[in-house]
Amino acid sequence: MALELENKVVVLTGGGDGIGAECALAYAREGAWVAIVDRNLEAAKQVAEDAGSRCFAIGADVSDGTQVASAIEKVLQTCGRIDAVHNNAGVASPSTPLHETSEAEWDQLFRVNVKSVYWTTRFALPALMQSKGTILNTASMVGLIGQADHAAYVATKGSLISLTKAMAVDYAPHSIRVNAICPAAVWTPMLERWCGEQPDPTATRQLLDTIHLLGPSPRGDVIADVAIFLLSERSRFMTGCILPVSGGAELGYRRLNQE
């Protein structure tokens, strides 16, 4: 059976753990060359080693335009092309309402979660125009439906959803598709840290395992499977799509006492 991403060159930010690491492994299995861009270079190297010879790691802080420009240049020097950019890097702290969020915290969340997309798009766009490539943004269900005591993070993900639609319109004339994927609760190191910030971390973890209609909170592999589709030719007529991969959590109820 043909591989879904055979010989595609994918730039993946935030690939050192969590959803990003699962995507890196999945993209490599489907035949892609994967550049894992992460500020934690050692973690990115470990994921690249686990994924095999088609992955390589680049250390960069995606909130810094100079570092992003250098990372994109390294990919082009190594691979000669870019077929897809998956903007996955993100931070979630602090878990506070707006009036309790410091200006520094607000700015940091927007630099990492939103401005990083500005940098990757600015520097990778010429290569994507040549390849008629694809951009995928990791958003979140909270950007669509909101969340208590998490104002800055929710705002960044809502911004990313709107930005995805604007980018889809702007780059369609260049045959570049732009889509976003919206997880609900997925067990990652970032979600574990967020749980630890809650008044009762144990109760929060238990609650998260009840909100999805299709079962407990998954690992990142369920997101990676859909991400492969959105980067592949199978989704060739999809752009501006904000796709929930949420187990039905947003439907506002859950099934109880099922065996």
C-alpha cells in the first residue's frame, strides 16, 4: 500500500513531546522527511532517533523570528524543499482568568502560540509556493467553545482558528491549503502541567477522562492520524477547515455508567 506522505518534507514545530512527537513518528512512518523544530533540542533529537533516519532535529525558539528563519534555512539546505509546515508548538500556562494574567504571561502565550505562525509562514512561504504545499495549525476546542480560568490560552487558540481561515483565503491562489486541527483533552506533558495548576489536580484529571463521548482522554496518536490525512493528497480539496478531533466533547453532555 502506498505511503500517505512519501518523500514529503514536513517542518513540525513543537515536536519534542506530546502531540508533536506522535505526529513526527506518524509522518515518518508514512514516508515523510520530518524536521522537528523545538526549543528543547535534546528532546527533539530523541524523537528523531525514535522515528528513524527520515527525521532530524533543529533547536529553535519559534517565538523568535531570527531562530525560525535559521531553522527554515537549515531545512532547505538539508532537503531542498518544503511540502508542509505543521505549526504545533504551544504553551498553556497560566490557568487564570484575564484579570489575573500578567502582561508578561499574556505576551509569552501570544508569541509562542500565534506569532510563531507568522514567522514560519513568512519564511517558508516561498518554498510552499513552489511545492503547492500545505500548512496545518494545531488549535484547540477551547478556541471554539471557551474554557474557564484560561483566558490567554483560549484567546490564542481562537486567534489561531481565525488566522487559519484568513490564510486559507490568501494562499489558495497559490494552491497552498491551510487547515487547523482542534483536539479536546489529550494526555500530553503540557496537559499534565495544566492539571497540576488546578486547585484539585486529581479531580481535574478524573474529570477530563469523562468529557469525551467516545471514552477517556486519548494520547496524541489520535491527533497524528488525522494530521496525516490533512497533510496528504486525500484532503486535497479541503482548506480553511477547523476540524475537531475531540471524541464529541463539545456536544455538551457525556454518557454515564456505560460498560
